[in-house]
Amino acid sequence: MNVGIVGLGLIGGSMAKSIKARTGHTVYGVDLGAETMTMARMCGAIDAPLTDDNLGTCDLILIAIRPQAAIDWVKSHAAAISKSAIVVDLCGVKRSVVAAIAPVAEQYGFAYIGGHPMAGRERGGFTAATDDLYVGASMILTPDKRTDMQLLETLKAFFLDVGFAGLTFSTPEEHDRIIAFTSQLAHIASSAYVKSPEAQRRRGFSAGSFQDMTRVARLDEDMWTELFLADADYLTSELEVLVGHLNEYLDALKNRDAEQLRALLRDGREKKATAGGN
């Protein structure tokens, strides 16, 4: 199978490395960075650049760039995509991307499905990409009425081959609602937490808790601004809930109310036990 990958950063680069490490597929890749393209060729992550000449030979096209860039790329290349190809975007939000790309796919006759690999690292770029990033991870797909079972079987076999533990199916609406809590809110909380002046004076006083809370504060502000704004309705709701709970702890501390503080902590512990580790 010929696989085209648009964007060779952490997500696309790891996809390319995983495909080459675990399958016999041919990988064509493209990235705006000339240095990234050189590294990808030199390390064998791609077999050749993805070009207008070989785009039409691709059986599967994975788009691993920011949401608006993904939409723009599909619109500008739709006529060159084979009608037998499957296009999967790997963007972190789904409603806006699916709403824009699905009609284009229908117009030009190729298959399209929204996707989101649930894996990542605090550092981005091709140099951070690894061939085991997706091992044991979940791949979210957002099928619609045009998605047939054969397409899903093809994608299931492909994603399992590159290391994913399984597929999770969702609607774009459900995806964006849940991801606002499980991913986006955590990034905002981490970014806000590390702004305390004490963060610069904590050496010798920090351990695992500090590392866990601050790991994802090392983010790409341009990408995450786009993701946050595309999911602003759900993210705003989750942030309001978090602020409300933080104020409960603040009030208990200000009032030196041991019983209320104990109750809040117990409630958090019990909810964590119910939610599980993932």
C-alpha cells in the first residue's frame, strides 16, 4: 500500500517511522521544513517526498497538520486524490475539520474519515517522533453514514499494524466534548499552574507531583490556540467547572474549615477511584 503523510512533526513523523518499522508499506511524506524533509529521507522514515506526481497513487493519505491547514490542503489537492483513496485527518479537534472536509470528499469521490491518535509527547517536531509512540494507544475515528465496513476493516488492520491497541469510534461532537476535558483542560491547567513565582524557586523542593502538573505546559502556543478556539464552547464549560471546584477548596482554606476540606479531598479521591487510571 502507498501511504501519503502530510506533515512530519511529532504525529506525522511518528506515523511515518511506525509504518516503516512495522509494515512493508511505501511512505511518501511532505513537510514545509526542508530540514525535516532531509532528516526523514536520511533516516528512512519516508521512501520519497509526497508530490503532485505521486499523490494520485496513494491508497491512504494521513493529514497531520493543524486544523485549518488540513482543511486548506484537502481543498487545494482534492482533484489529484484518487477516488479509491482513503483520507484520514489526525487533527485534535473534529467538528470543524470534518464539517469542512467531508463535503469536499463527497464532491471528488474519495473516502474520508476523521481521526485522532490518542498519543503525544511534551516536545514536538520530527526529532521528537518515535516509531513506538502509538504502541498501546487508542485511535479515535469518526465514521458517518458514508463510511462502509470495508473501509473500517482496512483502517483497523492498518492502525493495529503500526502499534495501536485498538479503535474507538465517536461522533465529531462527542469527540470534541470529551477531549475538552481529557486533554485541552489539562493543558490550560498546567500552563496556569506553572506561572506561579514559586515555579522559579522550587529547585530542591519538587518531585513527581510538580513534574506531572507541568509536563504539558511545554506546548506549541500557536497550535493549541487554534485547537482551544475550535473547541471553545466545550472547553469554556469545563474550565468553569474547574474554577468552581477550585473556589470550593479556596473557601475551605480561607475559613480554616477542616471538615469541608476533608470532604472535598475525600470526594476527589472517590471520584478518582471511580474514574480509574485512564
